[in-house]
Amino acid sequence: MTNDLDTLLTGLYVKIDDEIGGTRWLGRLPLLSDSELVCLAVAQALLGYHSEARWLRYARKHLSGMFPYLPQRAGYNKRLRAALPLVKRIIRELARDSDFWTDTVWIADSTPVPCGMSRPTVRRSDLAGWAGYGYCASHSRFFWGLRLYLVCTPTGMPILWALANPKLDERAVLAAMLEVDAGLVARRTGILLIADKGFASKAFEQELAALGIEMLRPSFQREKQRFGESMLKKVRQLIESVNDTLKGQLDLEQHGGRSFEGVAIRVAQRILAMAAAIWHNNQTSAPVTRSLVAFDH
């Protein structure tokens, strides 16, 4: 493990331990603490291990100094799924603790999260009813699975995220995300939300305006050029870059989840890994904020 990854995990452990320091356990304390568990999950995502069995074999051989106790695969999987609320909480706390939390420019987009490749899988999957068929226009392909909706800053720091059936209207999902976290939006003024044409709707833009959010999106052919559109193409590349980080470096599409809890925690695990890298790079004044190169080997 590189010194950079070691430093990131140490700082993340301290951050998580400070955040959950008051947590009480009933009965005997676990040999692997929640702070260690989350750090172990982040290391797994950054080092690119899709298989939990292979990851635990690697960790026992190379990370025993940092993690003296490692559970068996079934125990690790069970603990990790139960830690989803904590992982979501830590993603938010890392964002709060960065210079990007007060950024009023947000970028919204959705990207496919395939969960099955065959018809028998679709019929038997525990995800049936939550997952569904969708179309990815950027790759001109159909898929069966979910869509990850991500609202982030231009640096890629996650602000809001959700998983939803790909047949749901993108505007409805984003509106629900903003409604659930209404307190976060209410504390901001002058939010500029950059999105693509999939979120276009006069009614939706009026809803956003009522929340104090202005939307910047590409205009349709029948429309006049919208204000600020000249800068949109360059900014839109940022969200594509964020998606590429999740898929190309953190292997989002190889999550391996087969149940509701399994998919949710594996996606959250990768978002947390990206947030942790951005947070650490910001804390250490690294030249490239969203670079994972120092941590992936």
C-alpha cells in the first residue's frame, strides 16, 4: 500500500472516529470497529477489488498492520450492508469539511448502473421491481439495472445522490432528492444548477426557482439561446469526467451487488471513495483535486 493511501486512510479514520465517537454498542464491542470497516471499504474501492473474497485475502497479507482483525467474507458483507447509513453520513461530512461545501454551482446528471446482463438474471433477481430496463443515450445501448443520480460541485464533491429505476422521470427523481434535503437547499442562496436537456421543463424550472435555484441547460433547436449557454459545453465536461472517475477508476459498473442492500452499499462505497480522495487532496493542497492515481496502487 502506498504512503499516500496510508495517509488518506489514517486521516479518514480520525474523521470518522470523531464523527461517531459517541456511538454506544450493546454487548461486546466488535473486533473490527465501524471506523475501521469504512476505511477498509474505501481502500477496497480505491485499489479496485470487485471480489470481497479476493480483497480480504489481499488485506490479510498486506494490511494486517492497519487492520489487525479482519472478518470472514460473510461477516464483512453483513457488516458493510448494515453500515450504509454511516457511509452516507460520512460522505456528507467529508463534503462539509472541504472548501467545496459552500460552492453554489451544482452539476446534476444521471448515469446507468447495470445490475444484470441476461434474461434469466432479470427474472430471478432480488432487484426486480426496483431495477428496470433503461436506455443509455451516450453509449447507444439498453441496460437492465438502475440509474445513479448525482448532484456534485464542479470539483466532483458529491452533494446529493440517489439510485432509482431508469424508467422514472429524471425531473421527478431530482425534485424528490431536493425535497428530501430541503434544509440543505434552504440554507443556500443563488444556487446555479447545471443539467442536460433531460431535465428540461418549464414547470420543473419554476419549481426550482421557488427553491431559489436557477437552472442552466442547453437550449432546444426551437428555443432562443439561453443565458450562459456559451460556457455550458465546457462545464458539462466536468460531470462526464466525474462519471468517468466512478466508472473508469472505481469500477461502478462492476459493483457485483445482487440485492437492494448489496447494490446500495457498493455504489455508496465508490462515492465515498471518490469523496474521500477529493477531501484528502483538498486538505493537502494537491494540484489535481479529483486525482486517484496516488491511491490506486
